[in-house]
Amino acid sequence: MTRALMPEHFLWGVASSGHQTDGGDDAADTTFVEHIQPTVFVEPAGSACGSWERWRDDLDLISAMGLNAFRFSMEWARVEPSRGEIDEAALARYDALVDECVARGIAPVVTLSHFTAPHWFAREGSWLHPDAADWFAGFARVVTERYGDRVAMIVTLNEPNLPRQLAGGFLPTEAWTAIADMLSAASSAAGVAQYRLGNLQRLDELDAFEAALERAHIAARAAVRQVRPGLPVGLSLAVADEVAIAGGEGGRDHAREVNYGRWLRLAQEDDFIGVQNYEQIVHGPDGWVEPPPHIERNAGGMAIVPESLAGAVRYCHSIAGVPVLVSEHGLAAEDDTQRCRFIPAALACLDDIMAEGVPVVGYCHWTLLDNFEWIFGFERRFGLHEVDRDTLARTPKASSRVLAAEVARRMVRR
Ligand code: BGC
């Protein structure tokens, strides 16, 4: 196998996804389930941040922060809205984005599946269909043939481990019932036996989805490598920093194995592992330990722990053994001053483990804009820029300047 050509410079970027930012992906499964009843989505994404049209404005913001990378998804539903039919206009739009990134010195990091898939694919049972991996590999091939000469890295799947992780304590039983009810309603509305989604799964199908997603990753990775040997390809995982106090070691190790084990072993054959960290979980003898009352919390109610990123990265590298791309890291916060403190503190910890020798090839902050935060709609904000919901005008937050300053002083060194 040809050795992957890792980016020459450390990648400093922001991460985004098509459904959450571009909006308007009418042929996507998620758009379909946002509009049925019952649904678990508080509102539909609609045109999201309008980035399908306003992408040049977004690149201006990225350039203004002095970043050299942009992670975005190429939406399968846009490229192949009906099975076997490739939309040339969508490909041309991604061409323009990729070319403009390259012209500005911004390395494109492309995600092939950021939770969403085409409606036609969901109607077939999604990843559970026996041909799913082949179909996805076909899409990976289209993308790599077209853009493989200009993109820096390919992330096949975004967080295929997320449903399993959510099942480990994040979601109450009622939430799983609501998801199952939505999938039943979607199946009836679409007139099929099983309408399925990659990210909102039934509890009794988690095992089957994991096995299917693993096959899909392997097939897409092979397609990318066949078309473009040397182009780094991997997947990204949702990784909490799982730590233990005395007596919690067994719980921590169990959580690590269940949530990440198979994926980190799979990544041993990849070119990098994408790590996405948003929280730390403390395991004690009786399960998760509640953070002390004085600890600041994010908008999702979890403790804000800047050290968690370094912990997650160190752990993933220790098992996968390949270079790490921090493909997402961020904070849900109404109060941007929290984000302003969080970014420098987390990056300082990342510096420390890199100095210890953990190979990290880039850091992509989640996210450029306040965007569509899935089931929570637009109310939960992770952005470095505000977006006026009526005009879609973007306004930088102080945290965008904080990230820019942190990056500027490190770019000199790395
Ligand atoms: C996902 C993003 C999401 C972010 C914040 C990650 O799980 O990849 O799509 O918006 O976390 O919740």
C-alpha cells in the first residue's frame, strides 16, 4: 500500500457539515424525517445558514481567522439525489468550493457521510441494506475521482459510534422510544417496510448498524485508495474523555471498549483517526460521577473540562497507533466568554501531549457558524460567528478572534 501523504503543515481549521450549514438538501433522509409526525426534531433545518449559496462569505471568515483548513461534508443526497443519477450541478458547486479553498491556501478536509444520506438510501433500509457498502463506495469513488487531486484528507464516516455512545448513558429510555416511533412513521410515510437513518437508530439495531457501517468504511476506504493512492483516508469518532476515580477503572475500561474499541482497532488500518471531543465522563465505583457543583457547565448541562480533548486524543492514539486529526472540538454555549476561555485552555493541553510525542496533524474547531444542531434545532449554539436567523448575516464573536490569536502564535512554531 502506498503511504499516505500527510499534510505538510499542521491543519488549523473549522469543521462543518452540509445539512447543518448549507441547508436545502431536499433529497436527504434527515430532511424527510424533520417533516413527518412524530419527529424527534424540534424544527427543520430548512436553508440552515444558507452556505450552499453563501460559501464565499464563509471562506472570507475562515481566511480572516488565518486558518489553513476547512472540514466540510459533500452531501451524498446532493450528488446522487436519485439512485444512479449524478447531479452535475452539485459537483460543479463543490468544484468551485474546493478550488477557492485551494486558491486561498485552505486545505479541504472532506467528509463523505456526516450523518445524512439520500432519501432513496433510507427507503432501502439505509446501511442495513446488503448493498449499502457498495453504494457508498460508489459515492466515495465519484468524490475521489473528481476532487482527489485537490483535497487534503477524506473522512468516510462521521461518528459511526455515536448511537452506541448515546446508549451508554446519555439518552433516557423515552428518547429511544421516540426515535423508534419516528422511524415507524417515516416508514409509513415513505411506503416502505423499514425507513432507516444512520444516526438515529433503534436500540435493537445498534449491533447490525455497527457491523454495516464498518463494512461501509472498509469499502469506501478501498475505493479512495484505489482511485488516489496516498490520499489520507480515515473516519471520525465521538470520543468522551473517559477517566476513573478509585474504583471506577472497570467502568471506564468497559465504556472505552464498548464505545470505541472496534473502531479504534479498525483505524489501525487507516491513515489517521479523527477524534471529536465534547466532554469528559468520570467513572466511579457506582457509575458516572456528578461533577462538583462549582464546575461550569455547557449549554447541554455537561461539565466544561478543557483537559478532555487531550485525554481523548492520547487514548485514541494509544489504541489506533495512527496520527490524529482533531476533526471536531467545541462548546455549546450561549455565553461566548466560556468559549473564549475554553479554547486556549484546551489547546494548551493539546500542546502538552504533542510535546510528549502524540502525533496530531490538525485541529478543526466545531464550528464556524451557529448552525442547525440536529434534534435541538438552532437554539443550541456552537459557532464562532452568530447568524441572524432572518437575514443569515454573519457576525464574528469574540471567540473567533481568540481562536485566530491562538492559531497565529502556534503557526509560527509548527
Ligand atoms: C457532530 C456534529 C454536531 C456536534 C455538536 C458532533 O457529534 O459531528 O454534527 O453538531 O457534535 O453536537
